[in-house]
Amino acid sequence: MIVVTTEAVTGYRVTKVLGLVQGSSVRARHLGKDILAYFKNITGGEIREYTKLMAEAREQALDRMREEATKCGANAIIGARFSSTDISDGASELFVYGTAVQIESA
């Protein structure tokens, strides 16, 4: 499945627009990882525990959006966008959405 942030896929043309598809993942921080992050805030640098947490959430959200698009009969998603929101103290949602389409070589 091709997923792009653009409104078109180079070398292809859209033959059918199937509609909006989405996927999301809500993740909570882990107390042990929060302690490591606290110390990293003092010393500075990348907080790898949070980077990994968000990467996993992003992949899960993308997988869920692809599943929804496949059920619609799509072979591509155009205009993909990501958004994140704090759900509560210590939990965030990563949300991805786009337009499911059928494309063919131009």
C-alpha cells in the first residue's frame, strides 16, 4: 500500500476516491521510563524511551489506517497527516488520517 503526504503519486493517476481513512494509537508512559526521562532532562539530550514510544504509536496508527483503506478496496492513501494530543497526564494519542484511493500507472 502506497501512503503519501502529497495529493498525488508521481507516475500514477487516481481512478477512484474511496474516502477518509484513519488510525490511532493511545500510549501511556511507563514509570520506570519516566524516571530515566527525568534524569535525561537534567543532563540534556534525546529521551530515547519517549522516541521509541512515539515511533511504536506511529507505526500502529499507520497499520490501522492501512487496514481500514484495504477494507475499502484502496491500493493507496494520499494526503496523509499526523496529529498528536495529550489524553491525560502521561497518555497521548497519535492520530493519522488520509484519503483512500485506487490508483493505476499513468
